Amino acid sequence: MEAITKTRKIGGSLMVTIPRNIVEKEGLIENQIIKIEIEKIRKSGFGLHKGLVPFTKEDAFKGQLEK
């Protein structure tokens, strides 16, 4: 199974939480040894500046040529 989760710092270690639906489906119990594969996910910047209009040629030189 696959899930996306955040890391949390506890003491000097990083911890991850396994979602309940995965725990139930896989029949996991406390103190069981499991294998976890790690893959970093890049955050997408898509939609970050919603409503911001594109720069024009005039905007590129605004303030640089004015005295």
C-alpha cells in the first residue's frame, strides 16, 4: 500500500504516522517489524499566486529608468 504522510520530530528522531486504513488493511500491530520505502515529494507551486497578473514589458523597467 502507499500513503503520503508528514514527518514529525520527537526527541532526536523523525517519526511518521501510518494511516488507520492501512493499519487495518495490512493487519499491523504494535512492535511489529515492517519495511518502509522513502520518497521525497516536491511541493507544487501551481496556484500559489492566484490572481496575480503576468508582468508586462513596462513593468520590467518601471522604477529603474525613473528619477
